[in-house]
Amino acid sequence: MIDLVEALRNHREKIVNRWVEYTLSTYKSSSFFLKERDAFANPVGGNTRQALERLFPLLAENADSGEFTAPLEQIMRIRSVQEFTASQAVAPIHAVKHITREVLAADKQTCGLTNDLYDFEFAVDLAVLAAFDIYMQCRERLYQVRIKEIKSGAHILTDSRCPTALLKDIGKEGSEKVESH
Amino acid sequence: MAVPKLEQLSKSVVQGPSLATGAIPTRDWMDIPVVFKEGNYAYPAKKDKVEYLNSQKGLHFPNARVWSPEDDDWKLPENWKEIILSGLKERLEKFRSLKIFMDCCVRCGACADKCHFFLGTGDPKNMPVLRAELLRSVYRNDFTLAGKIMGKMAGAREMTVGVLKEWFMYSYQCTECRRCSVFCPYGIDTAEVTMMLRELLHLVGIGINWILEPASNSNRTGNHMGLQPHTFKDNVDFLADDVENLTGIKINHTFNRKGAEVLFITPSADVFAEPGLYTAMGYLLMFEAIGLDYTWSTYASEGGNFGLFTNNETMKKLNAKMYAEAKRLGVKYIIGGECGHMWRVLHQYMDTMNGPADFLEVPVSPITGTVFNNAASTKMIHISEFTADLIKHGKLKLDKSRNSHVKATYHDSCNPARAMGLMDEPRFILDHVVDWVEMPENTIREQTFCCGSGTGLNTDEIMELRMRSGLPRANAVKYVQEKKGVNMLSCVCAIDRATLTSLMNYWNPDVRVCGVSELVGNALVIDGETRGDLEDGLRTML
């Protein structure tokens, strides 16, 4: 009888593939995102696959949850600016619980191990919580980027009225000329 | 094998109006309406701007009104459909290319996955073939026999308000970057389809403010910012002062000087907004270093041309000031600064629209004697061509170590790369001024990915959309950042300098953005300089 660690290792490819498939099925054109393996021609598919491939062994090995951050950022930074609600953005992280349980149950050799998944599923819970944090950080960063751009002076492109008043605002110090907006 | 809990998970999160439906669409694309919500559309043009433009000679922007994409009623003129269809008819007769593009697509799909909007959103209507189909379906319905007889079976559909709304959504989710055209076996220029969609929409008073206000400013004062001559002059003077403070080199620039050999025109963002300012400082330094006999113009104070994003009449009118000013000042030829779409207009349309410029001479570098025969017709050369030629002839003294704080990569701005073939000159310059590396092959040169915010989409209310569409570019930058230690994204486009800055701030916060001429300015060694150790080049705060 194999133990859970070995079972997860053996089924890793199958689980991750189904996890990637599920995650990419949240896009309208999922077939292209799944098919194209060049990460530069297909950044959503490429980053999703890479992130989940990195994340799965960390979950399986009960790694420190701090280690989840890098792979989670890779996927959440993308999903945070796409047309998802917060729950839609995060949900695929959760999905690995169900996929793993199903894959183990379908194999005679591993079906008895589904009762031992508590620690693994707890790790997934932690990853989901971390994903929410990262989602929020990304949203906040997005708004910061927007504020920074407005402050950079580009808004004057459309909001300016009187260029002479603008000149007054520019100030006498050369180095202050843009920051002052 | 279905996982019951997983299905439940999908169901629980797919509610609410979202494009991400969590499933393969079961309806035909024609039957899926567009949904406008805050963040997925750019704000409509202000009524007074549209009225102003419509009042100007040679321009046609009728049906000005207050409207909102989120409202059901867009307050279209009563005969809107007639206006659209006769507008389409007129354009099919006027532009042979449009007629061909409407007829010859075989829907092979080569373009489908090449669009950065599609790659970032996964929305099928952002596949260039389908975006064009939005117009083609109406064309088939009203202008082809097959469509008239077979209707939907032949891919035809009637022009409705829903179709119009779809046009607005997707013609403003295209940056006319033309990457798709590179892959089209028939050479269909999908950007021109977008241009036609936007032209038709303007006929019924549908346009966005971020484009029409700069266009109206340009018509009024010559530049996007609406800067009057004294303000424009003062800004350039400020930059010259900064250069002098940093390097000890006094800049002897002039404005509107008759009899100068060269007229220099650049995007106004270069003299106004960060980080373009540093690029402009680079221009000033280099022209000073070689003693070029040139002048700035406070009238032709804008290289950019937002007319390109509205209609051909506006593009022509805004472009006309370049030749008009060159003629008035009596210069021999024009040098253009680092700009993207400006070069598309100059290279592809200017000669036809406002030429021939027979009062100008074929550009000859006064320093090297090189004749720029490539510009024999337009009489206007790109600053990178000019600079690369100087370097090639050993006319610039450059110290690469002055850019040792920079590890650069180079973003081919869509228009210079794909619309004028300017790919090697900036690279040649970079070789001589900075340590730099290329991004992956399928993201550079003619395959370059757009910044995601071109064609007037660089407005902050659609920041999310811009981040999505800029993902393919940012993804390639991230790669060279992680693998090669890149900390600077250089480019030759003013819109890029602004938009890539925001893009990097979201995706790769440790990468800054600069113009190639800024790096030249950093590296230039000039007789008489008193430049100390500028640890951040021309950006160093003293």
C-alpha cells in the first residue's frame, strides 16, 4: 500500500493537468489557452500552467504557506485584472481539493487514502486565503497605478482649461515641473 | 469524468454579469450582447468638444450630445441606421482596400490568437477575424447578393442598435497595432477595419473623450495638451535649463526660426510628461553636441495625431501643420522625434494627404553627408535614423559606462516597427550606448506586442482593460527582468513611455521606461561639459 505522499507524487501530472484545464475553462476561449504551449504566445495559459505546477508540490508536501506566495502571485496578478468577480478569480485555487480527491478515489491503489487528505486540504485552504490577500493587493496596486498616472500630469491632456494657469502651477523650479501635478 | 463538487463550485461563482462565464458559450457570437460597465469602456466625448470639432472647417463630427454607454438609450439620431449604411457605402466606394478586406477573408484563423486583447481577455470577439466580422456581417447583409438572399446563413446580419453597441465596445478594444496583419496570408489590415468602424461611429456622435479632446486641442493650439506657444516654449526652456544644470552644456535652441536647416517635431508629451522629458533632454543634448542648425516650432508643436484614431479628414487636417510650418519657416527638411502613431501617419499617409512637399529637399545629414533617400518623398526622417547615422560615422563621442546603472531591453513600438520598418536603427544605437538584451523572438520586431493602450486608449478609466491587453508585452519583459536582470524598458514612442510606465508599475514594478534618445543623452561626451557623476543619468536629482 502506498502512502499519500507517494500517491500525490504519482498522480501529480494528472491532477495538475485537470487543475489547469479547470482553471482555463473559466475563460471563454479556453481551447486556445490550453493548446498553445509557447508561454510568450499564450501568457494566460503559460503562466497558469507554470503557477499551478509550482504550487501543487508545495501543497502536497505541506510546505510553509509563505512559499505559496510566488506561484499564487503569478496566477492571481493576471486574474485580478480580468473580468472576474473576486470569488471567480480565486475559485480555481480551491478546485484542486476536489480534483485530488476524485483522482485518488478513481485509482484502486489510492482510493483508501482520501480520508488522509485533511492536511493537504488544509494547505489548500491556506492557499485560497493567501490568494484572496494577493487578489486584494493586486486591486490596490491597480488603483495606485491609476492614481500615479493621474498625478503624473497626463490628465491635463483632457482636463486642462487654461494653459496660462497651468504655467503658474508649474512653479519656478525646473525639477518641480511635473511632480507638482 | 465530472467532479460533482467542482461543478457546484463553478456554478457558485459564475453568477453576475461577467464575460467569464465559466463555460464554453452555447450561443452564437451574434446572439451575445455586449454589457457596458464602469471599467470596460472609455468615457464618451464631451458634448462641447464634439461641437467644437464639428464647427471647424473640413471636419465633420455631427450629432453631439450627452450620452452614456451604460444607458439603454444612446440618444442616437432618428435616422442613425441610414447614416451608418450610407457612410459604409461611401467608404466602400472611396477606399478600395476596405472593399477587398470585406470580401477576401477566408476565416483561416491565422490572426485569431495574435491579438494582445484576445490574449489578455480570452474574449472571442477580440480575435481580429471576429472583430472584422462585426462590420463584415453588416456589409454582407446590405452590400452582397449572398447576404441579401441567404441572410444569417451567409454570415449576414442586420444593422441594429445592438450591433452598433458591439462596434463601440470592440473598435475601442483594438489599438490598431497591426500585429494580426503580419500573420494574415491575404494581408488584411484589420487596423483599417477598426478605423472604419470608428469613422462610422463618429457619424452618429459616438466617440471617446480621450481621443476627441486632444484632437480638438491639436486643432486649436497645435498640440494635444492645448498648450499655447509661450507655455510650450517655457517647457522646452525648463528642460534646457535642467540639461545645463546637469551637464554644464548650454543649450542654444530656437523656436519658429526662419531659415533654419531643419525643423524638429516631436510629441508634446516629450516636453511635458515624465518620462518623455528625459528623452527630450536627450534630443537637446545631441543636437547641441553636433551643432545642428535646427528649430522647434510652437505651431507644429505636436508629432502625435489623434486624427488617425477618429477619421481621415481629421488626420489630414492635423497633419497638415507639419508641411505648412516647414514651408513657412523655409527649412530644408524635417526631423521627427520618438513617436509611434505619428510615424504611421507620416510614413503611410502624409505624402498622399498633404504632399508632395516639393518645397523641401531630400534630407541630407549636415554632419555626415548621408543622403536619406528613404525619405526622398516625405522629406522627413526619424531621429533614430539620424542618430544611428551619426554613430556609424563616428560623429558622436559616447561613454557607455555612463549608462552602467541601466540594463535595458528594447520594445519595438508597433507603428515604427510595423508601419515603417524601423527596427535596426534603434538597436544599433543601443549597442553603442548601453548594455541591453532582446526579449523573446516572438515578441519583438514585426511580431512586437503592443503596450495595450495605443490609439487613444491610454486613459485611466479603463486601467484594468489596459493591464489585460498589455499582459503579453509585460510577460516578455518579466522574462528578461528575471533571467537577464533588465531594469529599463526602452522604446521610441511617446505613448509607450507613458503607458508602459503604468504597465510596468502593475506587472513589473522594478522596470522603468525610457526613450532611446535619453540613453544617448546619458552617454554623450561633449567638449566643455562639467558633468559630474550622474548616477541616474539625466534623471539624477541635483
